[in-house]
Amino acid sequence: MNIYELQTPSFLLNLDILETNLKKVQRLCSENNKELWPMSKTHKSSYIAKLQKEYGAKGFLVGTIDEAEVFVSAGLDNICLAYPIVSRANIRRVIDLAKKARIILSFDGEDGAKLFNDELEKENLTIEYLIIINCGLNRLGVLPNDSSTLAKKISNYSNLKLIGISTHPGQVYSVLSGNEICKVSKQESQSLKIAKDNLISNSFNIAMVATGSTPTFFDAVADPNIDILRPGNYPFYDNIQLSLNVCQEKECSLTVLATIISKPKDDLFIIDVGSKCLGLDKGAHASNLINGFGKIKGHDELEVISLSEEVGKIKICSNTNLKIGDKVQIIPNHSCSCANMTDYIIGFRNDIVEKIINIDVRGNSIKPNLI
């Protein structure tokens, strides 16, 4: 079946572009003697995670315990949790996973570490952890010079083993132009070096220095201070990455297929895709570089100016050959949230449908056992 015969809306994934993106990032890591541990919150798919491992990924950074559970069940057994886990129910889930696979925790405070250690003591189990470093995003993490202070506090908890540090330079998504990415990359690198040196000078062994964002990846991959890269968005890319000149339109693998259903004015189309497919955000960290709510692939004369829940408005900015009934592919502003809108994505090559890819870690996909 040709993709333009599909019902709309449909979530599409160009498999050739996807595989090229995965191989390129892996090749850059291999050439620079870095390990790749992709952040899986972008695709939430065990199929894509397995492809990443097949191409050389050594582990995975996950945003939720659901992701960790599905991946471990799929045979992906080197997992790092991106955020502190503190609720008892979640701690128990992680401990159950740690009996089956290598699980690495992340902490930015003593209280969370104590809560986890209390549960680990009951199991006589030790788990490795990273200290989260704040490199300028000001969300999670300790300042670089405070890394050893926290390490000393957590060292009192014998069921936790410090193995390294990590950071996320998410502030890169609020820069005013792609030329400013290098400034954030320098913050990222310098923060990690200061934190590592601080820990080593206080007699802590640091085996893992990890960081990740797709925009800074291309600077960070050659940095001698970094061991592990953890980009997330690169399998799909999106309109945010386009706005930062991180990628080109031809490298965007994820699109939403829409049908033009009305032309109420000479300069306006209505499509059958809305916010429940594309989302309304322009990036988690307030990018000011994006106009509209997605980019229509191959049609620079069109702009997505408004989204209702199920339909969208397309401004016709100059001459177009499109008409009612035609279908268009829209690159989402933020592919991470877009992929989370659907249970499956349709994989294709040369416009021919090849396979259905399940988004098998979407939302709270693992239901609690109430027995």
C-alpha cells in the first residue's frame, strides 16, 4: 500500500531516514571512543531501541520506569534512570528490575538516596548511581563544585554505589539561534569537568561521565571529558531541530499525514489533523525560533497557524498546487511529544508501507497489580 492511500490522520516513519540517523550518531560515537546510551523517551518503542542496540548502543537512558520494564522484558538490560525515584511503590518496581538487569539510578539529593537505600537494605541489594550535575538548565542537579559534598553524604548509605556523574544541557532549546549551541556545549563540558575533578580530588572513583541532548551532541561527542552520550531526539528530529540548524528537512523521519478537507478562504486550508496529533508546544524549554505548529514537508508556501483538537488551519502564504482532498506530511514541532500521541507508527520506504511499529511504552502503559 502507498502511504497516500492511508486513512488520515496517520503517523508515519520513513525507515530509510530513521536508520540513516541511527547509524550516523552511532558512527560518530564509535569514531570518538564514546558509548551511546540513547534517551528513549523520544520514541518509546522497543523496536527502535533494539535497532539502536543492533547498531552499537551500549545502554539506554529512560524517562520512566515503564520504559525500563518494557526494555528489560525485551532483553535490553543496561538501563539508566534519568531522574530521582523516591516514592516507595516506584522504588519497589526498580528493585524488582535490578534483580533482572543492570539498573543505574540518578540522584541530586541525600533524601531521595536515603529512601532508596532503606528499601535496598531489606533486600540486601546494592545498586549503582550517578550524581546529576546542573550545567545551566536549573532543573535537577547539584552545582559542579557541590558534587563531592553530595557524594560524601550518600556514601553513608552502603547499598548505593557511586559510579559517575550525568547532566542534561536542556537550556540549549531556549537559545536565540543555532550559532549559540556551542556556548551551551561549553557549559556542558566545563560543568562536567569541574564536577569530576572535584570528586576525584576528594578520593571518589568516577568511571562514567554522561551527558546528552541532540543539539549539543555534535560538539560533545569529541569532548575528552565525556564518556557516554545520551541524545534522544535524533532518530526522528523535528521542527525544533530544524530551527536550530541541527538537521535538514530530509533528515526528519517522523511525520503526520493529513488530508486537506476544506478551503474556506483563498489563503486558508483546513486539515484533519489537530493538537491531539501534533501537540501545541514549541519545545519544553521555550524555543522562540519556531513559527506555527509544524512544518509541511516540501511545501514552504504553507504555514500551520492554528490547531484545534481534531483540525488545523493552514495559511497559504504564496501560490500552491494543493487542493481539497490532497494529503500532506507534517513534521511536528516536537517529535518526542508527537510520538506519544499514538499507539503505533506506520513504517515505510519509498512511499510504500512496510510495517507497523508499536509505541509500546506510551503513557502509563504498565497497569498496576491491584491484587
